Amino acid sequence: MESSVVVIGGSVAGIRVCQALRSEGFMGEITILSEELGLPYDLPPLSKTYLSGDQERTDFQLLSDADLVSLKLNLMRGVTAIAINPRERQVVCSEGRTIQYKTLVIACGARPIAAPWDKVEGVTQFRTIGEANLVRRRIEQKRAVVVIGGGFIGSEVASTARACGVPATIIERQPTLLYTAIGPKFCTYIQGLHVAAGVTVLCNTSVESVAKDAGRDGIIVSLSGGRKVSAGVVVSGIGVRPNTAWLETSGIPINQGILCDEFGGVLGFPDIYAIGDVSLWFHPSRMIHTSYGHWTRATETAGVVAHNIARPKEKIPYNAVPFFWTWQHGKFIQVVGRWSATDREIAIKGETHGKVKFAALYENQGKITCGAAVDWPDKVPWLRAAHAQNKSIDECVEYLRSNCDHAVVEDQSSQPAK
């Protein structure tokens, strides 16, 4: 079998690159390998509206059968790539078939990090709709949810559980939730939202063991310090890694992800591209390879690669400021840029038309490096643009302060000042 473009992965990045190729006028054959048996779907709703029962799979499918026909896409369902031969331009599939390609796009995402307790009945990771279904059933049964790992997905699962009236506990070995993602003031604020909503948050706490509750349909999570927590379902969310193990003998350059240039091309392989969570792109401004495992980057890099495949003589780089968002406890949380532990943190607490606003800005050498905001969606695009324009932190603070009826600015290195 031969295809002009082969896309490995039915992820949002994989599907968006196919759609963008057609928008760019690309007329060649496109084949998608997707390990899911059904139509590809988006991931963000799984931990929110799907988990709560407010949406069904058809509400967030990335493609319909009619789309496959109109876009002339060959979707191979239930098929994964197990190897590639770049010299022969071949992909070896899980069902034994070999596909010839002219251009290859690797969009196979990331895999959850395995934990010792993953095999216990009632414990699940949270990356697919099948895994979400188990948690959804337990929530419908009003069974307690325990989340191991205080990252964004785990925090969203706990938030949804509480919104459905189900007891929820988050166990995190770091001092706060989201500890490695954003600064301490913002972490503390988000953790406060969880506590106020009735989530039991156990930080500085490790899991010693997870086991079935003998004689009962439940699970016992044993923690450091001797505490035990009962659950109807346990979500293991201790992180993810780029899905690159199957490429180890391919010669593809890998270092915590597939190494690409600023155009998305895999280094040393001009006919192969990588997008989404599996890739690390060269960042022209920072002069390093970077990754940012979030939905916006996946969709934006898909558009760039589609353009570069369709118009190889007019290639464009990707140099956008990182951005992601999350909904937790009815609050819309947005983050732009990259936070570093060495950044100075400035918190802004304000009020506009009777509505409370909160943001944290981060700077290094006087320039904004990162910004995080709660329920301030109309101002976040300005912050993302300000980051791209290398604006000063003072200008960014003043912008948010001036858009409040009343604001208090708290600098981590000084006393609060009005």
C-alpha cells in the first residue's frame, strides 16, 4: 500500500494536520493510523463535560464519516505503527501491513507513566474514553474518587467529581497541586478552590500501596504516615512521557521527544515531521528544543506542518508563545508562557463590575515570562501578545491593574501594595 502522506496517530494534532492539508489545497492521498476503533475524538472534554454526563462522544468527535468522505481521508481504525524504515519510507503496522509513504507525520502523542498500582481492579489511568468510562460509571454510582497526582488532568477529574456531588481526594507528593507547572501563589489559589469545593487535598503525601478492600467493592489507598483512604475508583495521574519507545531502532533523533527543527521537520529526515506531545521543536528565540504538551500547541503546530508540506518552498516556522487553559470548580484558568522556579512572581487580585479577578505574572530580568489568570479571558490574549513582544513586567502589571475597578498587587519580594 502507498500513500502520499501517512499520519501516525488519530490525535487532535493528527486530525488537524489532515484537515489543514486539504485547506492548503493538498490533493494527494492521506492515510491516518488510529489505535481507536471508533472515530477520533478530542481529549479535553473527557475530564470535564463527558465525565459529568453533559456530553457524549459524538459531541466532541474530531471527524464524522461524512468528513472522511469529503476530505478523502483513509482512516485505518484499530491500527498502530510498530516500526518505521526511513530508508525505504515504510511504516510497519500492528496488523502486519506495510505502508509506503512520501511524507510521514508522527502525531502519536504521549503515554501515561505506569505505576505499581495500575493493575489493581478499579484503578485506571485517564487518557482514553474507555478509561474515562470507568470513572464516569463510578461517579454515576456516587462512589468516592481518589486521584493520585495533582496535575491538571487529575485536578479536573476531582473538580468534576465534586460538581456531581461525589467525594474526591487528591494525593500529591509535592507541597502543592500543580507544583511544577506554575508559581506558588497561583498554585495556592487553585488549591484553595479545591478545598472550598470540598475536595480533600493531601500534599506532601506519598502512596505506599493500593489494594482491593477485602470483602467490599472498594479500594484502600495506604499513604505515608499511616493514613488510609477508601475509594470506589482510583485515577492514576502521575504524568506522561512522549510515545517514542516504538521508534528506538529507527534512527529518529529522540531526547524526551522527537527532535525537530522550527518547521516541524525531524532532524536529519526531510520527509518526516512530528507534531503534538511526541515532538520537541527548535525554538528560534530561545535557541533550544522545547515541548509543551497542551492542546493549543498540538493544533497550531499541525497547521504549520500542513503548510510546510503543501508549500515546501514557502516554509514557515513555529514560534508562538505557549498557551493552555483548564476549567476547575466553575473557574476558567488560562496560562501563557513558561514558568520557571527562578522567576519573580507578582499576584494581582482585582474586582471588575462586581466580579473577582485573579492573576499571577512572572518575570525575569524585567520581562514577562509567564502569566496565569482566573476568569479573565478577555485580557489573556493581550498577555500572550505582550509576551511575544517582550514587554516589560511593569507594563503588564499596569495593564491588568488599570482594567480593574479595584486591585491589590502583591510582589513576592515586597509587602502588598495598593
